[in-house]
Amino acid sequence: MALFCHGGTAASQAPPKDRALSLVRMRAFERFVRDDLGGRGVETALVRYRVAGWNGEAADAYQDVHWSIEALRADLGKDVPIVLVGHSMGGRAALKAGGDPQVTAVCALAPWTPPGEPVMQLRDQTVVILHGSGDRWVPAKLSADFAVRARRAGARVARFTTPAGTACCAAPTAGTGSPATSSWPAPVSNRCGPTWRTLCSCRARRVSRSRSDSSVGYRTAPRLPRRRRCPPCATDRPPPSWDPGSPGSPPRTSCSARTT
């Protein structure tokens, strides 16, 4: 199972917008992986956060990713390996949740990892980080420092950089002289390809065109046959849920703390 975690913002109590780029981006990647690997037994799911912000010590995105792992465990059992894939704030949430015993690997794309971000939970974990050296939103140095500290904590870390902004999907290079990647071979690729934003835009257009024919619809989701527990949340917040734009995700949940 590959669980995708979209990005967000530093502080916001508002729910993520349906057409927010951070959500559309991961919706496109989740669908790409599902279409490419679904026939090989790889299932995918995309979590939809309660609120768009990390919100300091509340770490709302992490709480929602943790809830998602628990929900998948209840649905699939304890023997199904889970790989976390997150971008920006979602990368931070995935790395923070990477210590769960059922998580077998974490892939962080241009992760937002402030100085001092915890790394001990990643001991003996496999971690892959991809970051654009020209990223103006999240400096690549942050993930480079995080990779070094995680490696020292006992994680198996491979970090790749690309020459473009944010993270690109082609022509990565191994590390930047960091000891966190010195033992990993460089990928064999000398070709330039589409940037992260270009690939996401193309995939998002395909998803938007095909969604009109989907039985799930854009703003609706299957009903939940049974209620699940979710982390405590304020009564004026929607609960975390499975993104309705991801047909491969488990049914959408409800929250007993929410009032109408």
C-alpha cells in the first residue's frame, strides 16, 4: 500500500480547497502510481487533511497521516507493508510518521523539514528524499541537514537533488557531497525531462478530464459501511478523510466529534 500525503501551509485552520495545487499535485501522482502498478498488486490511497496547515505543535497533518495508517491497518491487517509518499508539508508528516512498525519506507519530495525536526523515529527505516536545488519555497539545505541527522540516527537514507526548483521527476543526481548519500549509487540518467510542475499540470488535466466519467464524482465519495474512530478534532472542523478524487482509496470516514 502506498499512502500519499499532500502539501499544505505553515498555519491554517481552513480545510484544504478541492482545487488547491498541493492536493491536485498528489492526486495526479497517486493516480499515476495506481495506473502503473495497480496490476502488480500495489494499492494506493490519498489522505485528505482536516485542515490545510501544520499549525505548530498541533502537527495536524501528522495526526491525520497517523490516523490514515491506523485506518489502513484496520482495513488491510497488520501484515500489509505501507510506503509513505509525501510532498512539502506532506513530506514532513510522512517522515514524522515513518516510525510506525507497519511503514516499510518513506519517500519525501521536497520535504519541509525545519531545523531540529525529530529523526530518531526513523532508526532502521528506509528513507528516500528528492529535492530541487533551486527550490525557493523550501530550501534544499533543510532536507540535506535532515538527511545527515537521520543517517546518524540509524536510518538508511538516499537523498537526490535536481537542478530545477522544487523537485523534478527526471535527471536526479546523487546527493551533494553529503555523507547521508555517499554510499548510494547515482541513478543512471543524463536526460533532462519535464519538471515537477509541468508533469503535475499535465497529469492534473488528464485527471480532471477523466473525472467527469467517474462514478465517484469530484465532490462525493462512497458511504462508509461502518464507523471508524478518528483523532480528536474541534467540532467545527471536518475530519480527515480519503480524497474522493482517488477511487482506489478506502471509503470516506466520518467523525463522531463532528456536529452538523
